[in-house]
Amino acid sequence: MSNRPLRRMGATALATIALGTAMVAGGGAVASAAPAPPTSTNMTCTSANPLFWAPSFTWNINAASGESLRPGGAALEPAILLSGGNELPAPPPGLLPSFGVNWYGTRVLVDWTNKTTGQSGRSVSDEPALQQKPGIPINRTWTGTGEVDFTVTVQTGGGWWFVNPQNAVCKGTISVVPGRP
């Protein structure tokens, strides 16, 4: 018997062992869980201006995991907290507000789904009016802890949010985590 068939059998055995080892090692990598989303995100969305003579809005919104009190609550609860603003120029400083026609009102809606608990809901912000430079009003979205998908709708109107409202819509996902004890 020649050495050639023995070499082939040895090479085949080594290849089989190497392939089996690669499959086992590769299987472990596939089985690992996907990383959790971050606890904050920055988003940018645009809308037309409710004042036809003014430039469009570009909103810069930060959504972060945090804690807030519910009305009448005694303890802080996990929530999505929003902050941000837009790129409109600030009005000139002075002792009295200008008597121009560039006044805005804003309202923010947050529609959310907690993928960990299966709960969903909507929060509605405060509704500031007659602002020369609108921003993101106070908004607290109590979602519970877990991975949360959400949609932020910034409604901006002329003077009040409901006068010719224009909507800017941003979407994101963050992990809402419990606060520090």
C-alpha cells in the first residue's frame, strides 16, 4: 500500500476537525445577543415654518434616559427626557420684546412602545405660546425601563401651536434604565 492514500485520509481527517472546530467557534458568535441601544440619542428633523415668510425649521432633539416625578408622585420614575432647539436666529436682545409678527407656539407629542414590557402610549408636552424663538417644551414620557422605540412630533404654529401647525417628525430607540439608588 502506498503512502498517498494514507496522506489523503490524514489530510481529510485534519480538514474535518478544523471545519468542525470552526463551526463550533462560529456558532458561539452567532448565538451572542445584540448590544442594547444607547441611553441617549440625538436626532434632526425638519418642517416648514408656519409663517410663510420665514425660513423652515431644522430641529435638533436630544432624547435621554432619565427620571421624573409624575404629577402628585412621591418618587422619581424612569422616563424619556427631551431637550433641544432649532436653527432659527435668536431675536435681538432688549428691554422690551419686539412687536414684530414672528411669534410661535410649540407642542411636542411622543408616541412610544416599550419592546421589553410590550406597553405603549403617548405623552403631550406643555404648550408655550407667543415665543419669538421656540424650543422644545417640558416633556416627560414615563415608559418604564427597557428598550423603547419612540416618535417625536414637534408641532409649531404661528403664535399658538394650533395656528397653521407644521410637524417635524423624528424617530429613535433608546434604553431607558433605572436611576441610581
